[in-house]
Amino acid sequence: MSSQESDHSELAKLRRASVAPAAGALPVDPSRCRSAAKSGAPCRAGATASGYCFRHDPAISAETKRAASARGQKSLQQRLEREKAALAQQRAQVAAAAPGALLPPALGDVPDWSTPTKGRLFLQELAVKVAAGRIAPSTAKALKDLVDSSMKIVDLELDAELMRRLQGGGA
């Protein structure tokens, strides 16, 4: 090893020693708790005036810590309930503000797609409603797919009727 390499490795050792804490010692950061977590790593919680976080402060009794934890859990549950209620209220407001035409048609309002002409007329009305913003495009797409399926069935029925007539089945 050359003298230059030796000097370089010695310098690196000095830098590491001045930056890294001694083995087993926790780094000293006055804003952080000076205790260790269960894992052995430094506790990352903020320090109080004692230098420890609330959880690790030896001056605070276990009973006081348990009571604080229970209050915190109760507070969290109350906050979650408030947030759920606010979300439900927002959903209700959105549903009330949305025009009824944006919702899918009720089951009693099933259109008649028994002929290609009726299907085409329905699709024309659907296009007008989408253009006017009275029905959501996603709903219109689903209805269009249903019309397409119905038209395929109508085509098959017409083909079957034609085959029956051609085979001499009559009217």
C-alpha cells in the first residue's frame, strides 16, 4: 500500500469517527428523545424539557401514560366518527345536486327495443341526452351495449323466421 493510499484511508477513518457515534451510544439530538425504541434504534419522538418523549420519560407514571393513551384512542374514535358523518353528508349533497337523468333509468322504465327501428330511435334519444348533459356518458355506453345485444337477438329471431319460411314452414 502506498503512502498516499495509507493517508487516504487514515483520513477516512478519522472522518467516520468524528461523525458516527461510538458503538452502542445513541446520537445526541436535543430535539429528539434520548431513549431507544424497543428495536434498539434511537426513539424518533420529539423530546420534552426532560430530554425524553412522553412515552420514555421516567418521571411520568405508567398509570398516567395508560390514561393518556385511552384519551388518545377515544379522541381518535370521535374524530373518525365526525369524518364519517361529514363524508355521508357530502355524499347526500352530491346525490341531491345530481340531476335524476344522470342516474340509470329505473327498472320500470325499460325501453322497447323489439325492432331495429325502435333500437335506433332509442339510441338517437340517448345521444341527445348525453349531448345535453342529462345522462352520464358511462350510463349511455352501458345502455348502448344493451341495445346492441338486443339487436343481435332480434337479428337471430328474424333469421330463424326467414329460414322457417324458406323451408316451407309457411307463415
